[in-house]
Amino acid sequence: MIVTSRTPLRVSLFGGGTDYPAYFERHRGAVIGFTINKYIYISALRLSSYVDYQYRLSYSKIEMVDDASRIQHPVVRALIERYNCTNAMDFSVQADLPASAGLGSSSAFTVGFINLISRLQGVPRTKLELAREAIFVEQNLLGEHVGVQDQMHAAFGGINRFDFENTSRFTIRPLDIRG
């Protein structure tokens, strides 16, 4: 059975830069933005024992490897190792828009892959848990210098204001723009 995760891309309106821990650990930060009806889709299919590889990953490249440590895609490799995914799997990635469009696609990918693995393992996660885990993976496991709004938008969807007081306290306020 194929399992698919669909994660929205985002547009940031105000507050960019205040979502970096280096900023909001000293001052409060806040961002306003919204997700759009363009998505990243990640599908997973358990492979039979008849294939001669453990993992197949199809995105802008195709990877077929026997060991997770040989996966070139850093997010996929980190998450497969973090969640101890030992089943033979075929992962496929599609997107409505190309990467590097400035719409938070890398964080949407991370949120989507965490959601997919969680569903495969039968571990439900809240939106906040998805966002926090994606933030942890990107900042701590991958060592990327990123803020936190992209993961929050991807996990929550819709139109939101996110306030950041410190790394453990975020406030999420959905905005209602209907007259």
C-alpha cells in the first residue's frame, strides 16, 4: 500500500529574520504568513524482498542503496537513521513548484517526510510536534542555519501569526480574514 504525505508551501509576509533563535532568544519575534495551494508530495511503498537494494529514493535524482548511511539526500538519510526505518522502502517526491522558489520548500519537505515516517510507524504527531521535530532535525542534526517559520507554516497550514519568545515557547494564532 502506498502512503503519501502532502505538505503546503508558504508565503511569508512580515517578520522574517525574527524567527531565528539567535534573534528571539534576546528579543521577541513574530511572523505573519500563509500557505498556498501548492504542495510537496512524498510517497512511500514498502518493497518486497525480491529487490536487490534496501532503499529507493526518487526526487531530482534516483538513488538505490543497501544502507541508509549511503543515501545522498541529507534529510532522508538523517530521518531514516533517526527513526530506525529498517524496512525496504521506495520513496518518491513530487512538487507543484520547483525547489529554491523561496516558498519554504526544504522545510516543507522535512515536515512532510517526518509526517510520512510517523504514519508508516503508526506514531501520530500533532502539528506542533511535526514543526518542532522538523526544526530540531534541520538545526541540530543537519546543522543548517535556519529560522523556524517555514517549519511552522508547513505543519500548521493556513494564515497564521507565530510569536516566538524562546526556543520552548511559541504562540500560534490563526488569522481570520473574512470580513
